[in-house]
Amino acid sequence: MRIEKLLTDETIIRELGERLARMRLDRDLTQAELANQAGVGLRTVQRLEKGTAAPQLTMFIRILRALDIVEHFDLLVPEPIPSPMQQLKMRGKLRKRASGKEMKVAEPKGAWTWGDET
């Protein structure tokens, strides 16, 4: 979803939270790991991702709206685009959990063929 001035503050905050969650999952971080790395509480990360952020963020959005630059959130927190490999693995599904470990690619078994050999 593109962030634009016609959206409500709540919709913008919810979209930002979803984008942050997708970015965290793309980096295979749990909420606890992200909170630890950022030096914030786990509950803060959970609230941000859920779209129930602190009132200060709403005030910030109102200031951006008054300056007519709320659309710049798209530059600040761009919508994440999964890599082609992730798209193949997920087959259109969005990740909901992070394992906290680096993902490994399975090694092929046996010799590779086109499949049309007779």
C-alpha cells in the first residue's frame, strides 16, 4: 500500500508496522532479537508491528501532514520487496515467524537433469 495524505493516521501507523514486521522477518530476526539489537523493550517492537504505537508517532504524522510531506514515509520506510528466491520459497505467502537462525538452501540430491531424457 502506498502511503499518501488521504489515509488516516491509524492506517499509516498500521502500514508502517506491517512494513517493519516484514523487514524483520526478511532478516530472519525474532521480535526479541530486534528489540535487543535496537535497545528497546520487546513490548515496544510488538506495539509498533501491531500498529498500536505511542501517541508521539501520531503527533509526528500530524506534523508531517501539516507540512504536506506525509507521503515521504514511503522513502523513510519503503515497502519491502522479497527476493526472487524468497518469492519461490513462499509461493505468495507472507512470513509470519522468524526462526532466529540463518536459512540454509537445500543441496540437490544426485545429478541434475532437464527431465526430458528418455
